[in-house]
Amino acid sequence: MTKEERHALIMDMLIKQNSILVTDLSDRLQVSSVTIRKDLTELERAKKLYRSHGRAILINPYINNRNVNVKEKLCIDEKRLIGKVAASMITRDDSILIASGTTVHALARCIQPDHRLTVITASLQVSEHLSGLENVDIIQLGGMLRHSSLSVVGNYAEQILSNFYCSKLYLGVDGIDLDFGITTTDMREANLNQVMMRTAQKTIVLADSTKFGRRGFSKIADMEDVDLIITDAHVPQSVAQRLEEMGIELIVASEAMFNKE
């Protein structure tokens, strides 16, 4: 097998699996680990993949903080469907926590309760979206404003949460690494998210499929602390299988779920 053939096979496997261990590539291609590492180095230089801790991955695992206005333009349809599914889980006279991020903004736009609903949120935009609904009581957390996300962080927001307990936390994240956990790009936001998780009975992560296999700067929690993930139909099958093995419920949002109604 030529080097070019190996490179083609490596990329083909990565497209199907999103990430793969060096040892697995070595076994499948019947070459040494040294040869595989050289192949991966060349492919990384060509910007076709990324290397991380003994494995090759298809996308850059490291996430930079981006302004909310930029993120709002990404995966618009996927976020809309995720938000619609998340909103359908709200029960009569519910009390919920909504964190920050563009995916939870999509949730806020889908909330149209015919009952009383109490929402505690760190996001100014979530509060704005819900402010026109008279049967929704909004508790806006205070604290230091993050300009990039238009949400609050800090001790003041964390202290207020000690007075409440909610049925659900809807949490947006910047990265989901099945080995490392869920992450965000901001340490202060990660701290607030941790307090939010302790304030809610169930943690529901809203994340489009591009978030899988990626890491932000600050860890929020281990995967075992997540109860449910709602994502879109582009989630890799290998990820869905791993989540099932880990005992984490996964809901894949699609138009078909609502066309049946």
C-alpha cells in the first residue's frame, strides 16, 4: 500500500468515525504506529485533520470565544429544531433554568406556554424573548455582563441561585468531549453553570452536532453529570452509540418529530 493510499483510507475512516486512535489505524492498515504518526503529521500539516493524545480527529478540537451575533448565524435550522424539542418538554406550572448561548435562544423563541411558567436565566436575550409572554415569570440573574454572550456571570449570580430549585436546566455548551466532559470558553461561565446544575433536578444539554469532539477552555462537568442531550440529525453514529453505552439519553431533533402531529 502506498502512502497516498494510506492517507486516503485514513481520511475515509475519519469522515465516518470523526476520530480514531493511532493504534486502531495501525491495526487496520497493517503498518507500525511510527508510520501512522508520520502519516498523521503530514495530513495535519496539510490541514486535513488534527492530532490529539494518540488519536486523529477530523475537526479542530479547540474552540475560541466568538460573539453571540456570529454564533447566531451558525446551524440556524438545527438550533430551531433543538429548541422546539426542548420547549416541548416543559410541563404545566414548571420552573426552569435557562443558561446562555444561541441554542438556548432558540429554545426561548419556541416557548409558548398556556400555563404559568417560571424561568430563571443568565441570558439577557432569553429574558427579552420571553418578556412579551404575560404568563411567564422571569427571574433575571444579576452580575458581571459578558459582552460576547450578552449573559451575566460571577458570584452575585451564583449566590442568587442558592434560594431556588428548578425541575430542569437547559444548558448550552461550546464543546462535548465524551472523554473529557462538557465545556465552555469562559471560566466564569463554567462556574455559574456548575451552580446551575446543582440547582436543577435534571441537566439537559442543547447542542448542535458540531459541538461533539470539541473542547472549550473551561470544563463545566463530566459526562456522567449530564442527564439528556438534544442535538440534530448530523450527530455521528459512533457518538450516539457511545452516549447510549454511557447511559446518557440522546434525542435527535428532526422535522419528522413534528410532522406526525
